[in-house]
Amino acid sequence: MDLTLFTAIDIIFGLSILILLLFHRVKLSPVLGFLVTGIVAGPHVLGIIREVEQVEVLSEIGIILLLFTIGVEMSIKELWDIKRFVLVGGGLQVVITTALVYYISLYMGYSPNTALFLGFLVSLSSTAIVLKLFQEKGETYTTYGKISLGILIFQDIVIVPMILLTPILAGVPSTSGDSSVTFLLKGLGIMLFVIVTARWIMPALLFRIAKTRNRELFLLTIIFTVFGTAWLTSKAGLSLALGAFLAGLIISESEYSHQAVGNMMPFKDVFITFFFISIGMLMDVGFFLENIFILLALAAGVILVKSMAAGLVTFILGYPLRITIITGMTLAQVGEFSFVLSSFGRSYGLLDEGLYQAFLAVSIVTMAATPFVMTFSHSFSRMLLNKTKNPVLINGLYAKSMGIYSTDAIHADEDEELHDHLIIVGYGFNGKTVSNAAKTAGIPYVIIETNPETVRNERKKGERIYYGDATHEVVLDSANIKSARVLVVGISDFIATRAITDVARRMNPKIYIITRTRYMSEIKTLSQLGADEVIPEEYETSVEIFSRLLKKYLVPEEDIYAFTREIRANGYSMLRKHSIEAKKDTFSLKDDLPGLDVTSFKLKEGSLIHGSTLKDVDLRNIHGATVLAIRRGEQIIENPTGDTQLLSGDMLIVLGKPEKLCQLRNFLGGDIGASPSESCPYEGA
């Protein structure tokens, strides 16, 4: 490795540690800390790091690994499920954002070609930052998380035609020989490659690799797959990041996906830091300080325009106000691929030096603001919801026309009003499980779901499901929450879960509320808001492990049931308490039967005691050993009697004091195929 690069990396890590410690103390996002690290260490401030290009190479590896982990945690089926978000949502977002920026830029005096190019730049959002923050907060699989992911995937694809159009906008003939037909054929070829590889090739290959039990070989295979697929997509004119995402999808279809993620995660976490740091290095602090007010105003304008565009798209897709606002503000920053595109525009003369520096500064400010904007989006959406009574905003654009929700819809198709019923929020895996159980038990129930397609499809099947955002009082009131007995919140959006719990408890103080959450840290908050039971995923895993542990130590089933019931009733702290107290009721050979041991002896072929009964050899009286069981081939003889015959090949499970077992071993020496010891270490003790 080049010594200069080695030194640069070492300095980056050291400076990152100091800044991240400071940011952790003041509770700021690590992403912001890495950006600040890049600004401080970069050529425009301290000038410690001058090998910016080399750091950018490392950052690109980070993006590749990040997109790979996102892909491997998904599946081709899940990607297909969000196709509407990718094609419709992503397409509309790029078109609307580009159009808005185009007309604003024309008004500011830029030429039509430059204005259109600026629209291209601003329309792209940061896949790396958004997905990184989603992963940290556990929001990847929320409704707004899936919508955002779909739009980001489309942006990663559309960057290619934008690059192809750049020289045309500059009045220079494109050097690319690819026609639209060729580009389409390449895309179809890649899709076919992914499907075939994921379905047949990769599972067979990883099976053969796993059989070797060689960790290094398995890791190298995964790395080769990731970078090889990324290279193929780049050769086809698509981005490396998209290729890495597709590589993740390929591996996600095999049973080795979890091992692959586990192996790659440390690499991803290291290299992704270089991406954020390299972005910070681009900031010309001198230029920024000279034009700080103008640049901050422009950054605020970009955030506003992008929030409105992405929010409008989400609203067009049929989602309610809360999800619309959160999705819009999530995608409000300028993306990393915009930097790639801007360099093309600069080289073709679409951006002069001043405009280029202004774009870089504004982009970095929007990226740095993203953690704050995403956090604020939740409280901002709740504030607006509390102030509006408009059913279209509350329920979504197509709710009424699709007949999937209205303020009286829940009662309109029923002969009698719901009473003493169950309300289920969310129709994912948990919601389906609860509804099936309620249906089997004859419990009246109603489901509230925010995905309009899910609602429409399930209603066709006869399911009692309605569209609405349960964080709003109107929706819960329409579900007749005041007369409901139980509310089950089964969604993965923990912020929405908090809001629903709070609203439901205020509307019906007597309702029994059961919520789901991913993290133990949410138990206290949700309980304070009014939840009667909070079931965190990691908590239930601990309880299951605990119960199986007790079974292993021969604790009676009724005692295990009592332990787990009390643990669930009293919270996670009880798990530690009972893990200590339960020792009193568990069977331990060492603690409860001190001085005794259990061992085994296998009678060899031709044993002298072959054919003898246990009564004949009288091991208990002569040698102080009790035969607990005999294994004879696949047969287990439990509690053998005195008339049980001993046969060659039998495995004797024997209980006794260690010194007696030692003497028995000496006695059976020849019969068990072992040389008798000259003396027993316990003799004379």
C-alpha cells in the first residue's frame, strides 16, 4: 500500500474517533460526524488529507457493500412487491422534481439546457445516507421506508440516461454508441441473469463452497459475486451500486444469505465511513463562508422543493398525509450520484466553476441536514394531522373513490355496529396471524392498513380490512374504538406505534392495548403511553432461549410455564432475576447430587459378561454403581431391571461416586476394551 494513502487512512480513523465521541456526547448522528471529519481533514481546511481521489475509491467500495447488504436482506419477491414504488413512484419523483427545478432555474436566469441539467442533479437523492439512517433506526421495512427504497432504486437506474443526455444538452454529440433499444436489451439481459443466477446457479455454488467448511473460501466467493455483478452492470452502462444491490438479491434467494451478511458487515461499516468522509472533503469552506447566507437559502429551497415533489408522488400513490410528509422529507437531500453527474456537466460546460462550487456546497448542506430533517418529519406530520379535518389528506387521494375507506365504511357493510371487538393495525405477517387466530376463535375484528393495494386485494377476498392511518383519531373512531375490547398494533414503524398507542388510550381508557416493537428500549416508552403489553422481538427470542435452557436442565413443564408467564408479565428485568432464582428449582448433578457422577461403559465383542443379567453381575452391591439405562444399537432400555441381559456392544449409562466408577472401570477393563489401571486415584481417600 502507498505510504501516503496508509497515513491518510490512519489520520481519518483517528480524527473520526475524536469527532464521533464528541457527537455521541451531544447526541448527533454519526453520519454528520463523518461529514465533519471530511471537512476538517480535507484539502480546504487543515489540508491533512490531500489524496481525495484515493479516498473516493474507498468510498465507492462502501456504497457497493451498503447496497449489497440492502439487497441481501430483501428478496426478488419483495422487490417485485415494491415495483409500483420503483416504476411509478421513482418515475414521477424524477419528472416532477426536474420540472420544478427547471422552471425555478429559468426564472433565476439560467439557460434552458443548464436549467434542465440542474433539474437532473437535484432530482437524485442519497441512497447511502437514507438507507444508512433507516438501518440505524430500524425503519427499512416501514411503509415510508419501502416507498423511499423504491424511488431510490429508480434513481440509481435513471442516472445512466441522464449521463447519456449530458453531452446532448451541451451541444456535443454523444460518444456512446448505445441506442435506446440496445440499452433496453442490456437491462432485460441483466434481469434474466439475476433471476437465473439467484434461482439455480448461486444456491448450487454456495452449497459446494459451504461443504468445504472453509470460511476464507466462502468470504472470497461472496466478495467475487458482489464486485463481479457490480462490474457487469457498469459494463452495461448502469451504476456499480445497482449491480451490488442485484448481487444481494441473488444471494438472498439462498439459505446462506445470513452468513454472507455476517461476513460482509464489518467491511461495509468500515468502507461506508469513507463515503461520508469523502463527501465532506469536497466542501470548499472558504467559498461557503463567503456566500453562507445565499447557500443556506438555496439549501433550504432544495429541501423544500424535494420534500414537496416526493411528498406529492407519495400522495399520488394513494398514501395518507403522515406517510406523504415523512417520505417527502426523507428524500429531501441531493444524492451522491449527483456529484458524478455534476462532474460530467462541468467538463461539458453546463456548469461554470462558481455554479459547480455552489452546487457542491448546497448538496453537502442538504446531506448534513438529513438526520435532523428525517427526525423532524415525524413530529411535523403529527402537527399537521392534528390541524386538518380534510378526509382526503387524512385517508389518501383514492380512498373514497376506491371504496376502501370512508368515515362510515367500517359499519356500512355490516348488519350491526362493531362492539366488544378486536382492532388490528397493520396487515403484515403479525396482522395476518392475529386475524387468522381471531377468525378461528370467532372473535369479531377489523383491520386497519395504510397500503391501498393490500386493502383492495384483501377486501376482494372477503377480509374485513379498511384503509386508514391509525395515528389519526378519525380513523380509530371509525373503527369504533370506544366500544372495542382489544387493540393490536403489529406494524414495524415504532414512531407510528407510539402515536397510535397514545391516541387509542386517550380515546378509550379501558381498551387492552398490545403492541409490537423490535427493541427492548421501546418497552418503557410504550408502557408509559398506555400499552398493556409490549412484545419486542428480541425479548421473545430471549424468553424462548430461556425456556429451552430450563428444559435442558430437566425443569418441569409447569414450572417453565410459570417462569415464562411471570417474565412476560413483569418485564425483561425479571429474566435476570429468574435466571438466578431458577437455579434453586433446576436439577444440577453437581449441586443437587454432590459426590456423584455419570459415565458410560461399552462392552466389547466377546465380553466375559455377555449374556449375564444385571442381577448376576450385581454392580450395585459389589461396586456401588447403578445402571440407569442401556443403549443397544438404536434401542434405549430405560430403568433396566435385574433380569435385563447384558450383550456385547451394549452401552451402559452408570451412576455412582467417582472412586466407585473408577474401580468399576478396573473391574471391567478387558470387557470394555480398556487396560485396567494399576491403581485408582480415589483409593485410600
